[in-house]
Amino acid sequence: MANQTLVLIKPDGLKKSLTGNVLTRLSETKLEIIGAKIARVSRKLATEHYRHMKDKPFFKELIKYIMGHYHKEKVMALVYWGEDAIKKVRKVCGSTNPEEADTVSIRGQYGRITTKGVYENVIHASANAKDAKREICLWFGPDELIADIYPTKVQNINKKTRIWAR
Ligand code: UDP
Ligand code: MG
């Protein structure tokens, strides 16, 4: 079945100039990219993204890591779509712990464990369809994706928007 998944190239991946390497590895999956952007990660976004980890002893460090306190303060966010996208992307990423990950997986090749004990594992990928929906809707608006993957509604928001000055 075709599904979609959120991928983040985490701040350590950008800092280490691994964007190209990671995208090349992901292209092995032959999935389609339906959304992509460079994003700043606010504390609110970081906390929401990792809300399932909030009771972990390393939560504070994890939030700092994904916000880019230790590296470049940005992530690359992508949505991959296609047959078994969630499973295929998780496979090429490898296990969460970079030392246990398959050595030729992205995390096995490029990840490390910091002296503070955080797994700097270069990439995030949604674990299942429920997480994918929550995460994609958190990181992307419907107009930022080139496919209609979830239901949308139209709202008339009267707000000021910035446009290019000419
Ligand atoms: N993490 C960590 N130590 C752990 C478990 C997780 O530093 O013992 C970090 C790691 O960066 C991981 C993220 O927390 O990617 C989210 O953890 P999760 O269990 O959701 O793993 P994932 O889905 O990313 O493989
Ligand atoms: Mg996870």
C-alpha cells in the first residue's frame, strides 16, 4: 500500500554536509518526494515533535539537539510518498542507536553518540502511519505538498502576509 512519511535531516546532518549523501541513500527507495524545505525548529515545534519522549532523562538534550543548539540551527524536512514508504525509509535509516544500526544504513554510517549520551543519528523518519500523519501535519501545511494526502478544509483567514517588494 502507498503511504507517506516525514523525513528530517537533523542539524548534525546539515552541519556535517551530509544532505547530498542522505538524499542519495533515500533515492535507493525509489519513492517520490512530495514536499521539501529548510526549516528553523522552535522550542514549541521540537517539543511537539518529540512529545512521546518527554519523560526520558535525555529529553532536554534531545530538544537542544533537534533545535540545532550544537550544530546549524536548521533541519531539512521532506515528505516521501510511495509503496511502503514508511517501512522502506526506516530500513535505509537503520536502528535508532547509531552503534547498533546496520553499518551501511544512514545512521550506521554517519551517526554518533555524544558525550552527553544523545544519539545524534542524522535522520528522523516516521515510525508508523499514525505518527506520519501527526508529524507531516505538524511540519507542513497542505499547500506545501504537491499531493493531497490528508483531508483539508478552506478557512478564510484575514491576516497580513509578506510578499516580495518590487
Ligand atoms: N534518542 C536518544 N537516546 C535514546 C533513544 C532516542 O538520544 O536512548 C534520540 C534519537 O535521536 C532518536 C530520538 O531520540 O532518533 C527519538 O527516539 P525514538 O525512540 O522515537 O527513535 P527513532 O524513531 O528516531 O528511531
Ligand atoms: Mg520515533
